[in-house]
Amino acid sequence: MKTDTTADLTGNPPRKWTGGIVITVSTLLAFSYGLQMYVVVPAYPIMTEEFGLSYSQVGLMVSLWFLGYALAHVPAGFAAAAWGLKRVAVWGGLITAISSGLIALSSSYGLMLTARFIGGLGMSMVVAAIFPLGNYWSKPENGKLVAGILNGLGLTGGSAAGLYVWTFLMQSMGWRESLWIATAIGIAIALAAAVFIQIPEHMDELEGNEFSWTNTVKVLKSKTMWGIGIVSVAAYGAFFTASQLAPGFAESEHGFSAANASLLGLVMLLIGIPGSIIGGIFADRAKKFLSTLWIPAAVIVVLLALVPLVNSVLLWVVLSLVGIFGMMYLSPASVSPSEYPEEVPSQDFATALGLVLTLGNMGAVIFPYVYTMGTQMGSSAIGWWLIAGLSALSLLSIRMAKESRVPHPEASIEEALSEQPVQSQVTA
């Protein structure tokens, strides 16, 4: 049974508890995929010894998650249009959780690689569902704020728990047992989504059976979505790359202990929580939508270039700012299709978002190898500057995107006419 949604869709006040529950469950789904993505990271040193893995083999496990995530974004959008947001959210949550269980079961490196790839696929399905759900259940003036909550409290909170809390769990009970706990949490959240997620009334197109190649091709040809997606390389891709490279860089170049390096990575994630909320509030109220994207992205480019130049104390500051501005960017970018309803119908929201995130996520796939090439060319500084340079180039694509918040000509004329008597009165 469906419930009332926002007033602008039905003409009636929404039942706030329903929207609140859906947004809460969506946030928990984001927490789950953040947890499953990072929960295996504390186990890498143990796996290295147990399975005799090299550093490059561990790096491949990291990259395969993001590769699966990147490749499945657009197909996940197709699935959302064909099967509906609820089914895609639930199945995506289950697949992501099961990927951690597969690693807990594995006795071979090949199975672990397969599990990481599958986890990335499941995460893309959840992302394709929860951001449209959060956007359409929120008030129109709070759509970007809800995206900030999903990214901040959800994704970042789950990632931080996986990195930090599971470090202690693995020390106390072993890495396989700890991964089973993460699997159980993910399955429980997916089952809660099956019970509590609802589709807003009068938006039956979000229930599924709405896939159309004509509409899909139109969305995939949108210059605006392509422009925002390429800009995402500078923020989205670079942020996730930096969050994984920074702890190792701090250890090798600044002499951080393993504990302090791990803490640095945790701080980058946790400080992104207020960053995502601030980014959402700013994006909901900004006069120009595109400025909410290119400004944080440009700041991240500058910060990346500074990473190899600062001392150990300032490194904490610079990388913390990368965390803040990375999540500030992600809040508006995650719901950017809603800014362009004339280009992106509601049933194709997930497909458009998939295009944006696929392009951005390619940075997270490619940049670790770019960094490795830089270090082989001479130093880690070259690696950071290569990432910053490529990110700066991607910023230029903002010119492909159309500004959505342009004053309507008729509105400007009416405003001018309404001010005319006041001006004449002042003149008199």
C-alpha cells in the first residue's frame, strides 16, 4: 500500500513518517555498502601473510570493487527503470552483503577478487535506487540535504566503521568471523528495506516496467550529464583515491605509525560527514547549481597538488579538507539529474546518475595506477601531481553542462514591472 507524498505531487500534505522511514532505511543501505566496501581493508595485512599476497595483488582487490561499481552504474539504472527502485535496492543490498561473506569463506585469491567485483556491482544497484528515493521523498527544498545525509551518515559512517571498528573486531575474534558480522548486518538491512521501502504515490513509474531504449538513449546523450560526470573525476574519483592512498603515503613519506596512518584515513572519512551536510544545504540554496559542483572540485585539485609539499602537521589539514570538499561535491552530484527534469524523466533518474557516477568512478579505478606510475618515474610527489593535473583537465568539461537555475524571462519582466511604481514614487 502506498502513502501520500510531497504536496507538490499530490496536493495534500505528506505523511512525514513514511518519507522519514524510507530515507532512514535508504541511509542504512548506504551505511551497509560503505561498511562492506571498507570492512576488508583492516584484513589486508593478515591476508598478505596468510595467502602470500603482494602489494599489487592487494591493490587489485581494491580496484576490482571500484571496477564492478563503475561498470554496473548504467545497467543498474536500466534495472531500476525495468524492475522498480525497491527491488533494485533490496537485491543490491543483499548482493553487497553476501560479497563480504564470500571473502570470509574464501580459501583462494581468485574467489576474493570475484567477491570484491560482485560487491561493487551490488553497491551500484543500491546507489541507483536510494538517491532517487531520497530525492522524491524529501521536500523540494531539501533534496540535496537528503543526499548529504545518505552520503555522510550513510556511506561515510559505514566506511569509517569498516576501517576503524572492524580493526578491533579482527584483533579480538579474527578476520573471517568479523566479516561474517558485517555480512549479517548487511542482510538485516536489506530485509528491512524489503519491508519498509515504499514508492511515493502518483509516481507509479518508479515501480518498474518503464524501461525504454528511446528515453535511455536520450538520457545517455545528454551533454549536461556527460559534463557533470567528467567533472566528477576531479572530485568523486580523486577523493576516493586519496582516501585510500593517503595512509600509505603518510607512513612511507612522513614516518607515521600504522595506527596514526589509519587514524588519518578515518579522519578523512569522518570529517566528510559535516562536509556532505554543508554541501547539501549550500546546494539547496545556491543561486547557480553548477557552482556547487565546480567550486569544490577546483579546491580539491589545489589540495591534491599541495599534498606532497606540506609537512606532517599540515598533511592532516590538507587531507581533512579533501574529505570535506569531496563530500561537499558528492551531495549535489548524487541528485544532479533532478535539476534537469526536461532532460531526465523521473524513471530514468537512476540511469542518468549511473552515467555521472560511472565517469567519476573511472578516476578511482585509474588514479591508483597513475599514482604508481608517478612513483616509478621518480617520487610520490609526481604521482600526486599527475592525479591533480588530470583532475584539473576534467574540470574543463563543466562548460558542457547547462545551468539549471536560470531566472525565467517572464519572471524578470514581471519583477521589473512590479518595481516600476516604486521607482517612480522615489523619483517624485
